[in-house]
Amino acid sequence: MSVHSVDMTEQKIKRGTAWLSSAGLRPTRQRVALASLLIGDGQDRHVTAEILHEAAKKSGDCVSLATVYNTLRAFSDAGLIREIMVDGTKSYFDTRIDDHPHFFWENDGTLSDAPKEQLEISALPDAPEGTEISKVDVVIRLRRT
């Protein structure tokens, strides 16, 4: 392993640890490992628990799939990531937490950001009595032809 890759790994761990601390989450070994994979390089990600579990295995981190699910749930509850449901059966977790639309690519089952500036929502229906709208997720399904 080169000195440069050690520096990059240390940088990813520092970034992941700071990210967890910013939300008041205790930086356990497993949380830091998963946080480093999610945001260590500063890029936004859309992952499923299975995708993150596979990335953890490839990086040599020993975490169970159940731990990945629980950790993603904790990150989401802490406001570090957003959960995006597709078809009510598949959850994707987005490290970009501002309001923005998504493309769901049906052919390969991936999620990506859609241009926020091109989306116009002129009105929403009134929420039923005794409720309020907490968020609006816009997922635009695409199929390659």
C-alpha cells in the first residue's frame, strides 16, 4: 500500500468520523467504516443496504447485512442521509439530503440525481385533516430503449 493510499484512507476515516459526530452519533468501528464508504471521498451516493454491504466486504470491513441495515436506519434517523423508496419495496439511501428529484433507471435498478432546477411543482393537494406534508419525493422512472 502506498503512502498516498494510507493518507486517503486516513482522510476518509476522519471525514466519516466528523460526519457522525456532527449528528451526535457515537463513532463505533462499524459506523465509521460505513460512513467512510458513504462519504469518505466527498461524493454523493445512492446506495441500497446490499450495495453498501458488498462495498464493505470488498474493503475488508467485517459487517453483517443486518448491521448495515441498522446503521443506515440510524444515519437516516439522525438526518445524515435520506431514504428514497422505489416501488414501496426497495430503499435507496442518498447522502445528498437537500430536496431534489431522482431518476430511477429501471434497466439496472440504480438511482441518480435529476436536475433540480428543471423541476417545477406548482401545487400540491391539501393534506387531509389533522396531517401535514412532511416531504415530497419525486422519482422519475426511466427505461433505456
